[in-house]
Amino acid sequence: MFGFGNLIEILKKSPKKIVFTEGTDARILEASSRLLASNFLHPILVGNPDEVNAAAEDTGFNIRGAEIIDPANFDRMDEMVDLFCELRKSKGVTPEQARETLKQANYFGTMLVKMGVADALLGGATYSTADTVRPALQLIKTKPGNKIVSSCFIMVRPSAVGDNEVLAMGDCAINIKPTEDELVEIGLECAQCAKIFGVDPKVAFLSYSTLGSGKGEDVDKMRNAAQKAKLKAPDLPIEGEIQFDAAVDPRVARTKCKDSAVAGHANTFIFPDINAGNIGYKIAQRLGNFDAYGPILLGLNAPINDLSRGCNAMEVYSMAIITAALA
């Protein structure tokens, strides 16, 4: 089951570089200092070197050995501008417009990933999820076969004895009212993400109805999405539409859907919309004593992840490891 030791071992075999777009933030500096004491993940900090080093000195964090890249003095800026214009040519972006846009750390950092300078990006400690996702969609773009970016939270309930309990929940952060086909993509991406964290996914498409017990458009949407997902991934255990109690409680499952391989044992939950998803993962976090890691962005050509503006340094460190492991 999931533990950061597993991900660190993966990274030790193939060390990565991760770009932090907010190089002067104290939480980023603390997490970078910790990463620099290891040998599996190397931080790249975006910002003016004098300002970054001064911030590190003020906060007392040792970032000796970190790579600091200044958008105002990047030796490959001409190359970056040309590539940016090529990527945005459908919008008629000029080199002058590109240079102006690339002064923004979120765009500059995303281009460092696109150019292969970094393997992954983590941002958003001081700006919104949209400001992380927008450059990623425009420049990194979605993987072949994917039409949307979605998200997953990995929920971990620590155990003093035995394995930690690990669940995957999506989409709790990006898509407000996903369509049937978008739910299919969310479900399959969440299942793949769950596997990275040691989960053998059993996917539940959640509803207020279990296999026809309730009626309505939302019920139909989840039922149809589950059926389409089964057709796309016949080897993946999927059930839906299904109520949460039937998905997790074997006793309820025996009553409501006794022949299901998922019911009573689900560990990967697909919510009908962002309202349900956001409420659901926060209930698990606050009342169920699960640690929430995410949102982990899914469907992109490279790992780009978003931090909560209320995050602490430990969460930055954890999300850096998760993001790099996805590479």
C-alpha cells in the first residue's frame, strides 16, 4: 500500500527535476531545502537569484545547490519565445507578446517543462488553480486520446498496524459538471493514478441510486458513464450507478447489488460533479481522518500540479514527490 518510501524508491532509480514557480516563498524554500538534502529530486526555483537567496537567508533555509532560473536573464529565452509562438500560433501570438507572457512565472515554468529543462512543475502556493491549469492546457496540452484535464485526490488513512488505507477520488477540483464522456475519462485516469499509489482500483461511479433504484437525469448520466467505461476498459472492475454505502459496505452491497465485484470493496470513487466531489473528499479528510494529497492533475502530457494557497512546507514536499513520481 501507499507510502512515500515507495515513491522515493521509484525516484532514486530515475531522479527527476521539478520546477517551483514561486521561488521566494518560504514554504517552497523549506521544501526545496529538504529535497536538496536527498538525491532523488532536484528543485529548480523560478525567480531572481538575489531575491531567492535573500529570502532563503531570511528564513534560514539552506538551498545551496538549487538551480535558480530568472525569466529576465534566461540564456535560452529566444528559443523559448520561438517555441511559445509555435505552440500558440493558432492565436496569432507575436514574439513581443510571448516575451511579455513569459515574464509570468507560471508560464515560464511550464515552458521549462515543455523544453525538457524540468520533468515536472508544482505551483499555486500563491495563485489560483486556474493559473496553473491554463498554461498547462495551452503549452503542455492533453495526452493523445484525452480531451480534458481532470483531477484526483489520493486519500490516505494512516494505520499503526499493517498497511495504510488508500483511496482515490475524482474529480473534486477541476470539472464543474462533467458530461458522460468526460466522466469516463475521469474514471479511467483516476484508476491509472490509483495504481501508481499501490491501489488495485475498483471503480465506483457514485449516485443517489444503485442500479436503477432511483430515477433522473443524474442517475442516467452515471449509469451510462459506467457502462461506457466498462466498454473502454473491460479488465477494470467498474460498477455504477451506485450509492456510496453500497460501494463500501459489504453488508449493504449484499442487499443492493450482491453479484457485483466492486460493491462493498470500492476504492476509487467517481463523483457526478464538483459539488459532490469537493464535499466528499473533505468529509473523508475532516471526519474520516484521511490525509488528502492533491489535487493531482490528470490527462496532461507532463506532470503539472497545483498547490493549495493554504498549504504548508510538508504538503509542498509531499506534492513534489507525488508530482515527480508521475513522470
